[in-house]
Amino acid sequence: MNEDVESKLRDALRPVEPRAEFSRKLLARTLSTQAAPSKKPKVSRGAARPLVGWFSASLAACLLVAVGIQQQLHQQRLRATGLEARREVEQALRVTSQKLNLAFEAIKSQSTAPSDEKSGV
Amino acid sequence: MDAAPDYLDAKLAQARSGERSALTALVQAHQRSVYSLALRMLGTRDLAEDLTQDVFMHMSANLGAIASNTHLRFWLRRVTSNRAIDQLRHRSRLPMSSFEDQSELFSAEDPADPLLQRHLRALLAHLSPPARAVLLLRYQEDLDPMDIARTLDMPINTVKSHLKRSLQIMREEATRMPSEPCQDSST
């Protein structure tokens, strides 16, 4: 009895086909909501990683070169300023030395002149 | 009836990578089962078509989470059954009379047996939504009680008692209405 009822149920409850028109609509709607192909993002993400790496490496290299050049220029300017100052100090010392020599000679000639006059009178 | 599992596994992988023809093949392979389950759970073609559409759109958006065609079949049955049960629970009064209008609810293998169809309508109308899902998964989808329990996330003993009760109602209907088809045929 049970088996008879069960087989009748199986027969009666076989899956039925939806309407053809509904099948078409179902396909159209399902395809329209299909997630965007996962290929593109994966490929672009994969390709973007080396690009980003190269870009950041070249950017870092450019920054290092720029900082190096800047430091070299700064040191050159400092060296030039130092040399100029040294030249000016040497010049000043030379001038001062000449002036002192002149003064010494004048004092020396003045100190010798009166003794000659005294001895001559 | 069903396409080879390997073929559908390959189609699933292609559909996951965005191939439209593969998704078409998956929908065509499974729409009959989903639609029949929805139709017999909800009782009307319009509601069944809406539910079928919802289920496949949800499937399309979640293909990445589905591992194989076997998993997809399990997933479709589970989502369809659960959504149908939810709809029936949220509707205060299911229009049970609508079962009467839907001759397409049942397969047309034996059109000369209106008594069987009458018994089935009565049976479906008697059953609670979970019991109806259990009956359909058993006799439409040919699942064993253990698979039904997993699909509906229900204890195995509850599945068995639903099946026992359904068969009992079916037998009662069979003994109650032996003469009615004659009255029907005369009207």
C-alpha cells in the first residue's frame, strides 16, 4: 500500500517545464545580473602590481638623485664662499702688514733725526 | 534529462569567469527542478516564476561561492525551499484554492487519473510549508531523508515524521474519495 502511494506520488510529482516565454525571460534577467567577468580585474590587478613597483622604484631613484645633486651644489657654494673669505683675509693681512711697515719706517726715521741735529749743533 | 556532472562542473567554472553561454547552460539544466519546486510549494504559476527568477539571480551573483555542480544543485534546492517556506509563513492566508486552478502543478504522465491529482491537491493543501517542502524533496527531487534534513537544516526525525504524516494523509484521501471522480466526470 505504502509503495503504491509512493510510486503514485513520484509519478505525479515529476518536475514540470516552465513556459517557454518565462524561460527566455529568466535567461535574459539572469544574464543581465551576471557578475562582471572576474578575468579583467584579476589580469589588470596582476599587471598593475609590477607597474606600481616600477613606478615607485623610479620615483625613489629620482628623489635620491635630486637630493644628491642638491647637497653637492650646496657644498660647492660653501667651498666657494670659504675660499673668497680666505682671499679677503689674506688681502687684509697684506695691507695691514704694509701699513705697519710704513709706520715702523716713519717712526724709525723720526727717532734717528734729532740725535743727528744735537750732535751737529 | 540532466546533463553530465563533469560537463556542468566545467560550465560552472566558465560561468564563474563570466562566460554567458556557460551560465545559460546552468540555468537550462536546473530551471525545471527549481520551477517545479517553487510551483508546488507556492501553488500559483506567477509566484513560482517570481521565486524562480529570484533564485537564479541570487545564484548568478553568488557563483563564486559555489564549488561544484552537486553543490549548486543542493544550494538551489535549499534556497528555493527556504524562500518558499518564508513566503508562505509571511502570507497570513495562502490562497489554497489556487491549487485547484493549476492543472500544471502535476506532471501529465497520467492525465487519465484525475483522482490522483485530486488527492495530491488535497495533500498539498493539508501540509504545513516545511512538510510540503519535505514531501517535494522526497518525491519530486528523489532525495533520501538524510539529504532532505541537510537541505532544510532540519532534524532527521522531523523529516521522517513529516513523510509518515504525508503518506498517512494521502492514504486517508485515497480511501475517502473513491466515488467522487464519477461525480466530477458527469459535471
